[in-house]
Amino acid sequence: MSDSTATAAPPGTVWKQGDPAMPAEFRDMLVRLLRDEHLENNDNPEYRKILGNIASAGLRYAPHSRAMEIEAEIVRQEVEHGRIVAELLAGLGATPIGSAPIKQYAFHIPLEDWIDLAWFHALIDRVGLYVGVEWTGSPYEPLAKVSPQLEADEEFHTKSGFRHLREICATPEGKAAAQERLAKWWPAALDMFGKSTSKNSPIYVKWGIKQHTNEQLRQKYIAEAVPEIARLGLAVPDNLANRRFL
């Protein structure tokens, strides 16, 4: 990778696929983000395992046909996202990823019932929504073109999760169970943004690959997610409780 102190391109600069003027550091950081830090990538068999877990839980635990339809559409969209990211990486000349492990531990938390899956969509997929927003207006033209679709799809996923949760919380028993399970999913969601002291975070911002640092984006997430959870009649755990990455 080139010197991280290199000067970023002037605002408004846009690079197309294969542009020989694309700075090496920009290209390397974009590949790092899409291949090593981003989940969705059909070239990685580990991503397919995650999708299999989500699909299995959705079809096994959905309480009615409409919920099954929603889950099927979510999986379809996630497969499309995996194709899009794989094509973006190929366009950047990146080598196939192989069976790289999925680092984010939230994707390894067992989906044991419908409540787990509802929180997964409401909170973990919501992180994907913020990723899509961050990529809007990207200086890499192919990424900028697909970002609105990724953002819209992830918004559908998180809204579906809250839709499921409203049904779950309609009974005292369901509401109590959802509150108990929130203690597991809330810290996992906040940890998805990475360490506040990440050395790569300001470099992403410098090049316009991201618009916010990890901690800035985490605080934005908290400010917008907490009111939605409160509308369910639930209390959000302490933001530092059971966290792994601060």
C-alpha cells in the first residue's frame, strides 16, 4: 500500500473502473474495505454459509406466510448484494477471496428462534443501511451507482425486523422475551462499526470512501435506533455493556 500520508484527490474527483489515474492507496483501501471488512461477497463461501443460516431461520421460524415472503425477499436481495460486491472487486482487479472468515461476530451468533432473527434484521442489517448511506456519492463511480439500491434494500431489511418485533411485542410474553434478547444483539450491533481508534478509519474518510469515522457513525446509529426501540416499549442496554470493540 502507498504512503498513508499521500494527499487525497480534490473534492468532486470521480474515478471510473480501470482508470489509470486512480491513486494506488485509494484502490488498495477500497479493496480492503470490500474484501476484508465488508460481509457481502458471493466469491466467499463463508458468506454463503451466513446466508444459508439466515434463510433457514427465516423459513423455519416465520409465524405466517407473509413473514416467509419477506424473509425470502431479504435473502434474494442479499444474494444480489453479494454478486454486486464480487463484481466491484473484479473491476478493481482484486484476486478471488477464497474462504475468508467473516470477522464480525454478530454473524456467528446463533439464530435460535424468530425473536433472534427479528433483532438480527432490525439491528445488524441496520448497520448495512449505514454502509449504503456512506457509499452514496462515492468517488469510485461503479460503487456510487449501486449505493442507492444497497441503501434501499438494507432499509427494507431493518424495517422488516421492526415489523416482526411489533408483532412479537404485542403480547406481554413476547415483549419480555424481546427485551431479554436485546441485551445480546445491541452490543453486537454497536461493535459492527469497529474500533474507535482504528488507524484505517481516517484514511477511508480522507479518500471519501467513508464519510464518517467508526465512532461518528456508531453515535449516529445510536441516536437514530434508540427511538425506534423505545417505540416498541423496550429499554436499550447501556452502550458499553458487553462490548468487545470500543
